Amino acid sequence: MSEFVANLMAEVKAKNPNEKEFLQAVEEVAESIAIVYERYPEYRSAKILERIIEPERVIMFRVPWQDDQGEIHINRGFRIQMNSAIGPYKGGLRFHPSVNLSILKFLAFEQVFKNSLTSLPMGGAKGGSDFDPKGKSDNEVMRFCQSFMNELNRHIGPNTDVPAGDIGVGGREIGFLFGQYKKLRNEFTGVLTGKGLSWGGSLIRPEATGYGSVYFASEMLTTRNQTLQGKTCLVSGSGNVAQYTVEKIIALGGKVVTLSDSSGYIYDDQGINREKLDFVIQLKNIRRGRIQEYVEKYKNAVYTPVNPADDFNPLWNHKADCAFPSATQNEINGKDAKNMLRNGVYVVSEGANMPTSLEGVKQFLDAGILYAPGKAANAGGVAVSGLEMSQNSMRLPWTREEVDARLQMIMKSIHKTCVENADKFGTPGNYVNGANIGGFLKVANAMMDQGLL
Ligand code: NDP
Ligand code: 2IT
């Protein structure tokens, strides 16, 4: 660790004790920005990174709601408005019992760089609640979303802050949130993305993160004159990102052998084909069941429960060429990374945000594999959110083909930005530096132009 990073981290740690995910995200970026500061001392004296680390605004609020039996529950709601240098705040909402300030600050911090990489005018934000949608009825989820929006509505708007989905927030939740915003404000505007198609949503938004992550992997493979055709792929998660990652890998001729949820994973040596994927989509999105049910239907597949307290995750210990972690943060630790490399994995495209621990990242970088950090590889989701905002402003929907073509163009351009910046700053092939520096420079220049804020 350089002296600059050590000093910076000591300060950030003192100010934000116990925020381990946030500290992890900052440390990973700081290592890259140290290189920029050396070459361009004007950013250092303007303390651009130090300013980006401090959120512009943190909003924390009470979310009371009543369950179907009439019992009252109180959850905590958050919105972290991290940076608005290049556009309105933009980023998802996460509903999961693990949600806390550290997790949302890490996500909002990452979002600043990711949104900048898309080349669209979007600042960075994240929000959510420790509410657990699992096992709740549609009516309970609706009452929760309405209560959440009762407070959030006063902090957001189509030109101020535009939330979207993340873990636990999909089309159903965005619908309830949008309905309540419209009722409270008496405005039909593009205040949220991921909306339904008949009320302002964009084609390809549900697919965008997964498709984008696979497009990014294909771009990385192109640098070695290869394609996904015939490649064996490990995918984790079984939610929105994982589902469309599998769909695109199948379409490009790859073979997916794993999927997971927070209880365990399935390994299907014959590969997850279109029919099996449809079963998973029905299982997870409609019946809201567990991935374990996959092996009751497809007898050749094996289910293994996973205990997050164990020192490695067996999902990452299978022979494969590519890995698409698409569940949650820190799902790949140092030991998992070692297992992956030993099993032949040489392409990692992060659909999830920060799925790899710092130790794991170091191993991927040292091994010189094609490793794309989440802020580059999963930027397709927010990019198509940006395209949804454009369509809302124009009041004109684009076709599926048009949005998909733009998504592909954006993923190509992010890849190019990463490669060029990695080269320019003396670390060729290092997509972590490439993404961090590429995302940083645009925000930094906007902040320099706009004065000390
Ligand atoms: P979903 O809620 O649709 O799915 C999440 C999946 O991850 C589920 O299979 C879930 O299992 C699993 N999961 C969640 N928490 C944990 C945990 N603590 N341990 C193990 N597994 C877990 O969310 P998304 O697919 O939208 O999000 C997945 C990842 O992608 C997240 O990191 C998110 O931040 C990131 N992302 C999402 C984008 C989007 O557009 N939706 C855009 C960019 C990144 P279970 O069913 O058991 O909860
Ligand atoms: O992490 C992410 O980029 C998202 N959850 C999507 C954010 C968005 O505004 O579409």
C-alpha cells in the first residue's frame, strides 16, 4: 500500500469506524487514484477523491408499516446522495435484512464511478432498507413501499435523484413506489427507472445488467481472439442479474453449470438450457421459491447447501473457463479466488457489486486473467436506466433493437475506456485501474469546473 493510500485510509477509517464494506470499496479505488494524483497533482491539491468519499447528503428515516395480521413493524430507510457533479443522483434501492449505512455507502461510492463510465449524465446514489421482502405477501410489500415513499418522495425527482432496483427491488416494488410517488406529488414523471413497459419503462432494462456483463466478458475475450462459444461458465445468484446473464451466455454458445441463492447452489453438469432457465425464472420470480427445487425437477443436478461462515464457497471450486458472480458483495474470498484459478477460470465478469474481496482481487490481478470489476462489467443496468430517462424526457419509447444496440455500444465503450486508461497509467490489462481511473477523471474534471462544493 502506498503512503498516500495508508494515510488516506487511516483518516477515512477514523471517520467511518465499523463501515467495513465502505472502507473496502474506498481502498480499492484509492490505490488506482494514487497513480492519477502522481501524474496530475492538481487533482491532489483540490482533494477530489477526499471530497468524493464524503457523501453530499445522507438521508435516514423511519419506515413504519402494518402486516396482514395488523401488527406494526418499524424498518429503517436510507438514501445516500453521493455525488452530483455530472448529473442527477442515480442508483438503485436495496431491500434486504443486511442493509446498513456501510453497505449503502459502498454501493453509492461505486455508483459514482460506474455511472461516469457509462458516458451518460448521471451522478451517484444508493438507497434502501433493512426490510426483508422474503415471505411477505404482495399487500405487505405494497404497504411497506408506500410508507418508504411517503418519506423518500421529498428527496427525489426526475432532475434531482432517480432511484431504481437492486437486491429485493424488482418490477413489483418499483410499481408500488412509483404509484405512491405519483399520488403524493400529482406528477407522472420519470422519477424511477425499471418501470413497467405500459407506464414509462424501457425495453431491455430487466435484461440490461446481465446482458451487459456478458457483452463485457465477450469484449475481454476478443482481446485474446476468443469468444464465449463452448466456454463453461459459473454463475452465482438466481435473481435478475443471474437470470439474464444465463440467457445471454446460452445465446452466445456458452454452457452454464451453476446457479445459487443465499441458502446454497446447484451444479448441473449437462448445462442450464433455455427450458431449465425458464423453470428458474418461474421459480424465483413468480413462485418466489428456493433454488434447491431445481434438483427435484432435474435429477442429474446436485444441490449443495452453503454456509457463509465456511472459509470457502464450493460453487467456485469447479472446472470452468469463466465466472459471473451475480449475487452479492464479498461472495468470492481469497480462497475462492485461488480455487477458481486452479480450476482454470481466466475470465471473471462481475455482475454483482464488489463480489470479490480485496484479497481475491489481488489474486486475479497477479494471475493476469481477464478480470472485470463490477463498476465496469455491471454498468449495463444503470446505462439502460439512463436510456429509460432519455425516453421519458422525449416521451418516446425506443424499440428493443435500438436499446440493445445502444447497450452493446456502451459496454464496448466502457471496455475501451478501461483498456486505454490501464495502458495510459502504466498497468496494461488491469481493468480495476482502468475502470477506477476512467470513472474518476470525468467526475474530477466536472468538480474542478464547478468550484469548491
Ligand atoms: P435479486 O434480488 O434479483 O437477486 C439477488 C440474488 O442474490 C438472489 O439469488 C439472492 O438469493 C442472492 N443473494 C442476495 N443476498 C445474498 C447473500 N447475502 N448471500 C448469498 N446470496 C445472496 O438482485 P439482483 O439480481 O438485482 O442483484 C444481484 C447483484 O447485482 C447485487 O450485487 C446488485 O447490487 C448487483 N447489481 C444489480 C443491478 C440491477 O440492475 N438489478 C445492476 C448492477 C448490479 P436469495 O433469493 O436467497 O435472497
Ligand atoms: O448497482 C446498480 O447499478 C443498480 N442497482 C442499478 C442502478 C440504476 O439506477 O439502474
